[in-house]
Amino acid sequence: MLIDAHLAEPTGSGVFPAILVVQEIWGVNAHIRHVTERLAREGYVAIAPAIFQRSAPGFEGNYDADTTVLGRKYKDATTADELLSDMQAAIAYLRTLPKVKGDAIGAIGFCFGGHVVYLAATLPDIKATASFYGGGIATMTPGGGAPTITRTSDIHGTFYAFFGTADPLIPVEQIDQIEAALQKCHIDHRFFRYLTGHGFFCDQRTDYSPEAAANAWDKVKELFGRVLKDEG
């Protein structure tokens, strides 16, 4: 299936690593486009696929109550198989671009996208993953079935996870379960906890924490720089 996406490329000539940017429940909105552009300025070809394309083409929310209700509805209409297919389609498209170094691909996701990139990390093509406050990883998978955490042993590459310890949507017990699963499965990972609420990386959300966001961005740059640029 063809889906819309926001693409950002570095200026200048050459080939660059590529990164999938996976949205929150509010679609490929201004925040997700901004993250995509930031990554391009850091030297990556970044693409944000519209993962609600099947049920809500063109949907874009801005964290208000009405679009939050819609976003949750569209999230609930997704399935793990379809999401993984979307990730694979985005990877295949990236490899057609002349600026992309095809063997150096990463993923970053926020909120629901943080859950989606946990799934995507099981794809062999994904060498590095940054998952921000992915809800439901320990308790469910999109479309039903065993929780996504049961796929941890299939994760490839390096995995960084970012959570807020005062997040009302993701209890600390679930955060502990995810960290324990990564350790048990011997996944190359780092785990970061911040004294914040849920959406601390997004400056359009009430839980935004400039200090935590800046620290997490430094960790993201370290991850992708070390794995995709130095080793890709």
C-alpha cells in the first residue's frame, strides 16, 4: 500500500544514513515534521510515514481534546502486521533515493510511535532504534495477540529507550518489565528514565521538559552517530 510521508534530506552532496520517524497518535503533525527536519540537519535522510493512512488519510492533530479522541480511534484500527509492512515499505523507498546509504537505517518513535519502533526493531534492516515513552509494549500489541514485549528476543541492532517515571500512561512496573526483557534477551541497549510525565520531548505538550528533552536528544545523536555513521 502506498502511504504519504514527510521526507527531509541533508543539504549538499553525498550519501547518508536514513532514519524512520514514527508519529504519535496525532499523525505526521508539526512536531513530527520538526523532528524529521532536525535529523536531516544532523546528516540523516529522515522519513515520517503516515501510519494512519488506511483509516484516516491526511489526519493531523494538535494535542487538543477532539483530535486526541480521533487519534486514539485511528491507533486502535492499526495492526502489528500492517505497521511492520509500512515500515518495510518506507525502508524500500529510502533505498531508492540516491542520497541514502542503504545499509545504515535507524528508527525513532514517540508515544504510539515508540511502541511501533519496538516492533520495527525486529526487522533485520533496522540497526539502531530510539523509542520514546512507547505505551502498551508490556501489555498489548496493535490488532491483538501476545504483547509486543514478547518479541524482544527478535530485536536487531542497538536499542535505546526513554521513559518518564511520572508518566500516568505507563506505570513504572511496565517500564521495569521492558528493561528486564531487554536485559534477559541480551539486547544491546541503554535505558533512560527521567523525572517527567509522558510527552516530555515535545514542546507542544504540557509534560514538555526542556532539560530532559535536551538530554535525550544528545543520547539520540550519540546512538545514531555511533551506530549508523561510524559503523554503517
